[in-house]
Amino acid sequence: MGFKADYRVIDGYRQLVRRAWDDTQEAQGYANKYCDVPRADQGWLQLLGDANEAVSNSVQDLLGRIHSVVNSAHGELSGVVEHYKLTDTGAAARVDQTYPKVDRITEGKLDNGGR
């Protein structure tokens, strides 16, 4: 049983996490714009003002935490993608060095691979 990590799949997941980060940014902007109602403008909602403020603060806190988690995950996944990309490239180069030299014909010319 072997382990294989395809950096392209990991990069796809990293991009999804980036979209989640973008979505939390947008949600924070929405919450800032529509959930923060000044007390003077609440009218009859003045009775519910404290509850609105508590919910608004909870939503902002939750979005801030989500934003922090997806931001950290995106950074870590970026590092993982680069690691596996370099690892796969390095492994491929080592394997290529074990193959015998082969002359190739390119557009009717003999190409010895620059050797």
C-alpha cells in the first residue's frame, strides 16, 4: 500500500478554501452594513436594541473566527501544494537521470538532447 499526494487535487481544495475566505469577507461586510443599527434609528425596535446588539456582536465574532481559520488553512495548503510540487519534480528528475540517453528525431533532424 502506497501513499500518493497529487498537488493538483490539494491545490483545488486550497482554491475552495480561498473561496470560503472570500465568502467570509463578504459576509462580514454584509453584517457590518446591515446588522449594526444605531439606537436612534431603531424606532420601535428600541425595545429589542440590546438583543440586536448581542446577536450582531456574536455574528461578527463568529465570522471573525471563521475568517481566521480559513485564512490559516489557505496558508498551510499553499505550503503543502508547493512542497508536493517540488517533491514530485525532484523525484521525477532523479528517475529521469537513471534512464539511458536516447537520441530523438525532431522535425527531421537528429536531436541528442543537447548532450
